[in-house]
Amino acid sequence: MTGLVHSVESCGTVDGPGIRFIVFLAGCSLRCQYCHNPDTSFKRRGKERTVEDVLEEISRYATFLKNAKGGVTISGGDPLFQPDFTRALLRTQPSAVRWAVEVSIMAVWLPSASATACTAAASGRHRKAISAACRASRRALSSFRTSS
């Protein structure tokens, strides 16, 4: 299985608890005005890599990440822009390291009512919409994990 990886960071401190190894995937369908990683939005800026290649690179840092109470974060772009590659990474993840996935919550498989709530939440218009978007995101990610 291959995917487009924009870059990796071996000592991230803002994408989860502890010190993180961050895999920035290329591609996102949104073009948010205040995107934290706008350079990762375009697939053409990614390099094709295999799941095994990425996991091998992560394994070199596994002991350090575990001792630093950190882990691995899959970010981007949007990891759900490449759902098969993200699922493959999560399915074969080393269990010694904690994993996290940062997503935009604007995935195509969200129910339409949830997508509406997510749109409102993204623009910061309604507190209730933000809560609904968070609940929808948790449900969607839960079903994403269990469908593997």
C-alpha cells in the first residue's frame, strides 16, 4: 500500500501529548483561510511512500517516543483524504507507541446532518454546532477504526 507523504517531523510538541513523530500526509479538499499546514493541502507536493517504509522510519524512534510519553500523529493535509493509506498505517501500527490522527472532520462519509454541523463549527458560528460536530467526528472516527 502506498500513499502520498508530504513530510515527517521527528520531535513535534504541538500535535498531541509528549514528543511526537508526525507523519504529514499530502492532500486536503478544504482550503481553509487559517490552515495550520497549507503546504500539505496539495497532493502534488507529496512523495509516494509505502506503509512499510513509513513504519520502519517510525520504529527507529519508538523507544524514545515511549520514554518521552509521546507517540505518533498522522496529520496533513487531511489523513482522511487518503483513507486507505491512513487505515493501513493504523492497522499495522506498533502497539508500543500511542497513535493519534488529526482530521478536518469534513470527510465524505459523515452523514449530511453532521456535515452541516461541521461546516458551521468550522466557521465558528454556533456553539451547539461545534458540540454536534465533535460528537459526529468521534462517531465517525470510531466507525473508521472498527471497519478496518
